[in-house]
Amino acid sequence: MKIQVIVNSSAGKGQGKKIFPSLPEKFKDLGLSAEYTLSHHPQEAQTIAFCAQKKGADLLVACGGDGTIHSLLPAMVNRTPVLGIIPFGTANDLARNWNIPLDLSGALELLTKGQPRAVDVIATHSGTYIAGAGGVGFDVAVIERVSPWKKKWRGLSPYVLATPLEFFRYQPPWISITAGNWRFQGRAWQVIFTKIPRYGLFLKIAPPTKIREGLMEICLVPAVPKSHILARALFSPFLGFKSLPATQFFSSTRVAIESSAPLRFHGDGELIGHTPEVFWVLPKALRVMMPAC
């Protein structure tokens, strides 16, 4: 098996860069050999992945968080190589939802004892991909607020601070959503489209049983008074979005989102485009090394 390891140098407060020199010995202990490359930005990681495939790589191992995995999607979707993951990120939502061990030894062992499984991916008309969850609305405002802080302030702390700051200034925009025969028009706090049941480390989007193959779960939080949301805020970490008033859930293979003015949207926590946009499910388009069933 030909393996390419791509290490995000800044992932995990620089943990990726620190662990990089020791990886060859750790792989050798497992009876594995690989090519090892340190990546300094998403485009570089993607280029490394494409080059590795041209050289015949069977397994591409992403050492980083959700952003690192997201950057590799254009080189992995509907392609033969399997994606392996060594989680070094802040939330590691994808690793958590795919039951990949968060500790280094467990993640390394999975590369030899796991099995490739095909998972759905969300595609966009503009050509981007989302492996886990994407969104339009309030969570984008938080990501935008945090972006200039991330160079000096890593971890979850910036998000903890940014969330209340944005909440009290945020004004829900007008959004139009079409998914099959279902349609919504009006102001909304948040629209989430997802292939994973939770994100942001712990926040539940939908029950795992609702995330079905070939479909994405869509969560809509319409504009309600801020006082109503604050009244439920203490329950949100435990009950997720269903605890918020008037929240609606529906499943679809495709969703189109428009807005009165262009709105940025994110995928896997990365800002990747603007509305209007169309999102649809690519069934079993990504092969991921996961625990054997």
C-alpha cells in the first residue's frame, strides 16, 4: 500500500508541526512506510494530494482538523484513494462523527485495522464540496468574526467569545429555500445542511438516525425574538437546534438557497462561497478509513 501523509503545520496550536519529525518512526512501528509532507496552507495540501495520486497513492492521511480534510476534498471526491485521518484540529467534528479515535496512537492503529467506508458528500453548483455540515446565517457571522483572531488565538476560546458578541448585533437576513416540494421564504437566523448529526464539538443538529444515505438533513431556524432564543440557550448544548423555537427539519437530496443580498456560506467551518447557491448530495463519493463494523 502506497501512503502519502499530509500534515497541517498549524493544526492543533502547531501540534502538527511538532509531531511531524516523529511520524516516520511511528509508522515504522506499525509496519507502514509513507511519504511525509508538511503543508502550510489549504491549496498546498490539495496540490500534494493530487501529486500523490499521480504517483499511485492508495491512502492519503490528513493530519489536521476539519479544515485540513475539507481542503483535500477536491482531490478525494469520486476518486480511488482512501482518506485516513489523524485528528489535530480544534473541534474535529468529522473525526468524531466518523468514530475515528482522537488520540494519536488510536488514530495510527486505525490505519492498519480499519476498513474503507464510502460516505456521502455535499456538492455545490460553484464546484466546492462539504464533507460534514455547511450553513448560511448566524454561524457564518461567528466564523467571520473569529477569522482575524485565529492567527494569534487558537482553540475554541475565540468562538466562545464571538458567539455572544455576534448574537446581540446580528439581524436575521431574508432567505428563500427550495428543497423538493418544500419552500420557505422569510427572515431566518440559520440554515444548516448536513451529513453529520452534530458540529461545533457538541451541538446537535439532528438525531443520528435521521442522517440517511443519499439525503442531507436541513435545519432551519426562522427569525424569532432574541429573548425567545435566550430563554432556550441553556438547553441548546444538550438538545441541540430542536430546542430553539419554531425550528424546522426536513430531508432532501437537493436544496437551493437565495437571499435578498449575497450571503456567505461555510462548509466544514470554512468560508467557501456566496448565495445564491444549490447544494446536492453525492452518494458514497468519499472513501474514509473508519473502524471495522
